[in-house]
Amino acid sequence: IDYTGTEPSSPCNKCLNVSWDSTPPCTCTINFTLEHSFESNVFMYYGLSNFYQNHRRYVKSRDDSQLNGDNSSLLNPSKECEPYRTNEDKPIAPCGAIANSMFNDTLELYRIDNDTRTPIALTKKGIAWWTDKNVKFRNPTGDGNNLTALFQGTTKPVNWPKPVYMLDSESDNNGFINEDFIVWMRTAALPTFRKLYRLIERKNNLQPTLQAGKYSLDIAYNYPVHSFDGRKRMILSTISWMGGKNPFLGIAYITVGSICFFLGVVLLIIHHKYGNRNTSADIPN
Amino acid sequence: IAGVAIYTGMETKMALNYQAKSQKRSAVEKSMNVFLIVYLCILISKALINTVLKYVWQSEPFRDEPWYNQKTEPERKRNLFLQAFTDFLAFMVLFNYIIPVSMYVTVEMQKFLGSYFLTWDEEMFDEDTGEGPLVNTSDLNEELGQIEYVFTDKTGTLTENNMEFVECCIEGHVYVPHVICNGQILHDCTGIDMIDSSPGGSGKEREELFFRALCLCHTVQVKDDDSVDGLKKNRLSRRSCIYISSSPDEVALVEGIQRLGYTYLRLKDNFMEILNRENNIEKFELLEVLSFDSVRRRMSVIVKSSTGDIFLFCKGADSSIFPRVKEGKIDQIQSRVERNAVEGLRTLCVAYKKLTAEEYSSAQKLLQNAKLALQDREKKLAEVYEKIERDFILLGATAVEDRLQEKAADTIEALQKAGIKVWVLTGDKMETAAATCYACKLFRRNTQILELTTKKIEEQSLHDVLFDLSKTVLRHSGSLTRDTFSGLSTDMQDYGLIIDGAALSLIMKPRQDGSSGNYRELFLEICRNCSAVLCCRMAPLQKAQIVKLIKLSKEHPITLAIGDGANDVSMILEAHVGIGIIGKEGRQAARNSDYAIPKFKHLKKMLLVHGHFYYVRISELVQYFFYKNVCFIFPQFLYQFFCGFSQQTLYDTAYLTLYNISFTSLPILLYGLMEQHVSADTLKREPSLYRDVAKNALLRWRAFIYWTFLGVFDAVVFFFGAYFLFDNTIVTSNGQMFGNWTFGTLVFTVLVFTVTLKLALDTHYWTWINHFMIWGSLVFYIIFSLLWGGIIWPFLNYQRMYYVFMQMLSSGPAWLGIILLITVSLLPDVLKKVLCRQLWPTATERIQTKHQCLSVEQSTIFMLSQTSSSLSF
């Protein structure tokens, strides 16, 4: 579902030229209908396009040792983070362009049932790689668990409304190990990409996770994409062991398989036709 | 008291014939350099394209500097031009892997290690001398597979330089010394086999006269091993003395006669001493020697026997003896002589006449006058000789064999079948050389011999001769050139050209009127259409001249010169490949050569087997290197279109570095060392296979472009395969997303597997080392990736690869994608191979097919249908 709001009719059109620090955030609501019900766990993605997360300057603009909880890097981030390294003579934590541009729209999903809006529970854990969350990303160490104290001496990224230690209320999802943050930090390969936002877990076996019907998406529209001609989308998807819906693999396999089969037949014919000639032909010497 | 005048310096014969050694480079290396230039152009154009596109793309400011990705202050201030230049350089750095630097290292290693295979070859080891081949340079290994012209020396190379008395014919009766028959030296008269009926009494007399004649009519000097007591020793062991003569024929004759019971002992005070069968010493007084010259082609001696009779013995070529013969069984002997000549033996006829004292004194007077003449001495002498040497009584004929080296004929035949033209360059005179050429099957019986000699040129003008020859040759060449070249059909009219040094220098001599170029071209044209060329009476530098002439001719053929003596050195240095024979005439040639072999016959294996292998190996190696680097870098190039031309690398730095060093280097190096696409025996048996690789066949533009396009195709498959796999879908089973590094790793994994499996498809000769290397490097890649991603490396300031590889392996679509992409990228190559094999097989491939009863294509089809059935589920 595209909610960029480039069309004037879109409810999000008013938010198109939103800036980072607009308070209160511009909100809009988009209604949509699910034709089929989603039986198993549903994954909720946000998708951006025309966003060059794979730009070289962007990709390298991070400090992995800072994110790994190294205290010296925390206060003295890597040069790669320039120009997002320091702000007002204070080191930025987390530094770099990637962190600075973290996706900060808030998406909420409601089911509309007879004009009553039931919020759908969204799980925000388990969206990042386990190894990233537990090994690669760590909060700085020190005495006490008070993140505010640990991040003492640093400042928030320029574009963030809140410092890193206030990303979430739960302590195991706060600071550098905030999963939204980790997901964002894994730079995408292509300029059009999607990232996992929330999980909708199946509650019981009796009813599908998401029934067919009307839904509405509440968006706190903070993330500006219009300036670079970008688009924002929200995607709901189920997943099998084979991953999500991927027409490419199937088509490719069928194509290649039939080509192989065809070639096999052709070559067999050729072999039968010419094979005898070859073996009987004398080798000139 | 002895006075010795020695001159050293630049004007000695040796120094004048010496040529500066020049750097030799192989044709493969040359084409390699051309390919490199092409790739350099590709590299630069890629970088240029990307730079230009980058600035076109960036012209909109939101792309150049979106809010999420701003430049630093110094970056912003940089001069636009400077910035563009740095961008260009950055692209160059990014794509520089397309120039396979490691190829040079690998090629050098392959050549160096490969040259040991030559040295280790036991078949090329010679027991007689206890020496194997020597490799003086490893640069030219593959050149051995490209030879089109072989220039060979005759004496010591084709032949053993070892004359052997084979038979004599006295009065029409043929005598063959037993020596030749059973290899034993028998001293008494039973050592003669009478082939014809035994001669009567008069025959016996003639026989003895004949042997005496041979014993006396020569200019051989005796050198005793033991100078103090030479005579006695000679008696005790007849073989202990050494005969020295300017002509090896004479030595052979004297030695042969010695075996028949007549031993020439020495020349003492003008008395020639002969030890006859009864062990008596006969003494002859040597009165005159009418020495040999090439115009008369005979020599005579006048001797006075102990009984007082004066004999004139004459020995010479049949053509010069027969007209002067008065009596004797001319017809019988002549037919015998002709037979021998055809067999490649050097024949000499022996005749005598008895002189009375008056005759002798008049002859002596004439001689004296002639010798004392101040003017035209030569001419007068010749006239006198002419007068004296007449009215002979024919005794018989001898046949001396200059023994060919073992299997020389076989070797030459094989070389000719392999499409190599063999030229014999020799200092010998024409008849001998021609005889040898017949013996070693360089000229066959049906070869039409064209002569371009001084004699002929004296008769006609050079221009006419050349013109005539070219007309004869070219008349046929119109329709039959190809066959002549291939030399396949024996009923074809072959041409053999004989040219001598004087004629050659006439052709080569620059003329004032500038027409020499014409002659040269004409000459070349003739030579090219002859299957064999014999150049006799060559000066060493002329040999080099000939080589140079051919080397610089239109087609730039690859030449090989082989020789054993110091006089061949300049030729060896001039040719593309110089081979020295570790022979009798010293080591000069072997030392100056690129390769040295003990015997001529080893040339066959060296060219047909080793040369072929080296060439096939190195050409595959070079092409493969270019291919794998195209595969490697082209996805990077494509990726630039998707990352805003920002020089973002697709692969991780470690992969970039290690790709050429460890993931893909060893299998190809091993291939370059071990590959035997056909077995060595087959190559040796089927010399025509050599044609398949002639003229740099495997490194022509077509092959190069094929490999490059294959590389580009594979790269496109890798990249867009991965692109569509990642594009807008989820490829994991837990819904989590992959980043750009996973993307790169996926492409890289497909790349490494494809490139290695492609090599495996090309390998025909599997040893356990091949298996070990090919599968080993794949396993190494996997282990390395697991390790590289499995640990937070403390010395790195980025951890972008952390668990990327493992995460990728945990996803089903990635596996399926990898398998699919590998299959697709290998498909066209397999297809091309199978189709070409089936429809247009080369001789090599036919042999391969024949040898593997279940041919490759069947198994390939089997494999293909297997894959297809497993794929279309």
C-alpha cells in the first residue's frame, strides 16, 4: 500500500512536505480492504523506493565498533561518519548517515468491523537478525543499566527527535539494540527495498491472523521522501519456508527446466543422427 | 720451433658469423598482450561510461546530495573537474581486477614448472650419452606447439655424422661387409658376403686391385693413439689408430677396407704402407696426388708399387668416372650405383689405369708445368688433369652411408604430417645433401625436384630460372595448394626445392635497380609451395638469413631451428625457437639454444606432444583468466547502475582480494600443468592433430571474443539472477531482510562455483590432484566464508560480513537461486561444446570421442536431461 501521498486525493497528501522535526507529527489514515484472509503469521514491511541505501558514501557512514558497545568509539566515532560525526562538539551516538536517516514513521493497523476500530497487536521483536541483535549490536558497557548515564557525553543524531536511549521503553529493545534501528542499519542492496517493520502473530488456531475485510492504517508521517522522488509503502505478507511470494524463482526454474529438457531432446536427436557418422568416420592422418 | 699466429677479435670467422642474441617472445605472449590492451580499453571505457553517467545522474541535486546522505564540507568544496577525475580513478580502481595481474604470475609459474615436465620425460632421455633434454628458457614452451617451419642442419642432426662403409661392387659382384649384416666386426676375408656368384681367378685379381686402390687413393692421414710405438700397436689392435681426413667419406672407406683385410698404415717418406690380408706390408711410392675438387669431382693418385709398376688410381663420382672409362663392366656397376644412390648412399667409383714409365714422365712434366704456372694455374692444372685422367679401367664402386640418426626419417615424416615444413640447411654439397634428404624421406620418390643452383643460373639468368620455377610450381598450386600444404595425399605432386648458397646470395643480394625485392618474393612464393626445401652450401650466416627471410614473410610463421654445431648457432638464435643437439660437435649449439635435446628423434615428441600440450594448456589458461575476471568484475559494473554510480563495491574487500589469489587460482594453475586433452601416445601417433592448434588457433580473436562474451553472459546471469531474486521479495523463512552484503555474497558464491565448475568441464585429464584442487578450492571458499562471517574480527573497523554467509545459507530461495544460476551460466558453454562436437568436430575431438567409448556428449545429454527432469517439477 503506497502511502507517500503524491496524489492530491490521498489522505497523506497534506503530509507530503513534512520535515523531520515537525511536532506534532503529521498523521493520516488510509483505509484498505483485504480480499483474502491471511492464515499464518503476517509480516508487516515498510518499503522505500528511490532511496539509495547502497550509495558508497552512505554504506560506509557508520561505526561498527561504536554500535558494538565500544566505549572509546562511543565518544570518538570513526571518521567514516562524517559529516554526521559530531554535532555542537559532541559526538553523535549512533553516528553516521545511516543512523541519522533512520525510518521514523509510525504505522498502526486497525481492523474496521462495523465502524469500530480494533487495533491489531504488532510485535516489534524478532524483526532483526538474531546475531545482529545479540552479538553485533551492543549498548555501551558501564556500571548500572541506566542507558541515559551510559550515553553521557554524546548527542543524538541531528534528525532524530529523541536520543538513542529513548527509542523504546523496554530496556532490552533500547539503545543500540533497538530492533527497528538494527533493521535500518542493515543497508539494502537495491534502491527499492523493504524492511521488516512488525510481526502480526497468530493468536489461535481457530481464526486467521488477518481476516478478509476492511482495515485502516494510521500513519504518523515523519519521513520525507518527496524531495528525492521516493515512495513509501506498507506491505503485508505471509511467508512459507521458501520465503515470500517470489514469482521470479518459479518462472526461472520452469523456463530453465524446459530449456534443458528441450535441449536434451534436441541433442539426443542430433546425437542419434550424427553420432553414427562420427564414430564410423575415419580419422584422416 | 713453431710459430703460431693467432688472430682474435671481431673479424674472425666465428665472430663474423655470430649474431647478437635477441629477446625471444612467444606468440602466445604477444596475443596475450594484445588481449590485455583490449581489456585495458574495456576498463577505461567502463570507468569513463560510469563517470559520465554518474554526472548525468547527479545533475539533479536531490540525487547528488539527498537529505539522508550529505557530503562533508571539504567534499562539497572540491573542484568539479578534480572531483570527476577522482571519480574516474575510483572507478578504475573498482574495475581494475578485470586486468588479470595474477595471470602473469600464474603464467610464469606454469611455464617454469611446466618446463620440468620436459626435463623429466624419460622417453627423451638418451642412454648413449646419458643426457636428457635441457631447457634453457621457459618462455617458449608453448611456442613448441606452434611451429610451422623447421630448419634443420644435416650433419650431426639428421645424420649421426658417422660414415659407414656399406658395400662395394667389384666388376658387378656385390660385396657387403659382414659388419653391417650382423653388427660384428670380422677381420678375415669371410667378412665379405658374395651376393653374386663368386668371381673367378681374374676376379680375384681385380678384387685385390680394387682394395688396394681404395687403400691408396685418398688423402687420409693417420694419427696414432700412441705416437711412440704406433706401428706395433696398430698391429696388435688394428682399431687403435685414428684416421683423419678432410672428408669423412674417405675415412669411412679406409676403415671399411681395413675391415676387409687391407689396412692402411701410414704415409712414410712418400711411401704408403699397406698391411694386406696376409699381414704383409706392401709399400707403394706415392708419386703424385691429383687432388679432389668439386668441378672434376674425382681425385687420383699415381703410385709406384714395389714391383715397379706405376698405377693411376682414380676415385670419384660416377658421373665423372664413367665417361672416362675404357673397359670394365660399366652397365652392371652403373645400375648398382644408381640403386645405391636412390637409397641415399654416397657412391664413389673406382678406376685405374696402368701407366708406363714414359707415360708417367710425360704426365709428370705436364703437371710440373701446370703447377709452376704463374697465371691461370688452376685452369692449366685442370687441363692437365683432364689429359691424364682418361682411359680408365673400371674396377668397381663403393657405397658409404652417412648413417641417419635413428628414427630421423620417421620424425621428419611425422613433422610433415603435422603440417610442419622441413627445410634442410647444410654446408654439404648438393648431391650428398640430396641423398640424405631422400634417405630421411624429406624428398619422396614422387617428389619433383626443382633445382636452383649456381650451375643452372650460369646457364640461364637468375630471373629466368626463378620465373620458370614459379611457373611450374604455381601452375599446380591453383587447385592443389591446399593438398600440397597438407601433404596428406601421397599421389599429389610434391615439390622439393634445392638451392645452393651462391644462388641464394644472388637472390638475397640487394640490387641497384631495386628488383631484389621481387626476386625475394618470388623465391618465397616458390618456397612456400614446396613441401620440402633443401639448401646446401650454406654459410652459417646464410642459414640465419634464410630463417629470417621466412620469419619476416607475410604470414609470420613460427620457425624452429635445430642444429648441433657452432655453425648453426646464428640460425638457432635467429629462429623463434632454437634447439640444440647435444652432439659430437661440441656444446656450442646446445648452450645457445632455447632447448637442447640429445637426438633428433626427440624433436617429434617435443613438438607433437609437449609443444601441443604446452600450447593447449597456456591458451586455455590465458582465456580462462580473462573469462573469470570478466565474470568477476562485470557484476560490479552492473551494480553501479543500481547504487547511484557511487563506486560501491558489490563484494566484500576480502572476497575482492582473495578471488584471484586463493579461490580460483590453484585449479587453473594445475590445469595449466596437468591437462592432457588427448593422451600423449595418441598425439604421437597422430601427428595431424598438431594442425588443430597451428597458427595460434586457440587464441584467435574468435575464441577470445567467445570467452569474453561467455564471461559477460555469466556475469549478467549472476547479477540479474540475484537482482530478481532480491527484488521486492522476502527470501528468508523468518521474514527478515537481507542487505547489500548478502546480495554481493550470493553473487560471489555463484561466481566462484560457476568459474570453478567451468574449469572442471574443460578438464579432460583428471588426476587426484585435479580433484583435490577443484573441490578443495570450493570447500576452501565455503570454509573461509563461514569463518570470515562467523567471528567479530577485532582488527577490522567494520563488521559488515558478520553472519551474512550463514544467514544466506539458511534461506531456501538462496539455495535454489544459487543452483539455478550456476546451471544457467554453465548451460551455453555446455551447449556450445556439445553442438560443436557433434556437428563440426575437429580432429582432436574425434580422437577424443573415439577413445572414450561412451563419449562426452552422451553423458552431457544424460546430465542435461537429468537436470531438466529434476528441475521441471
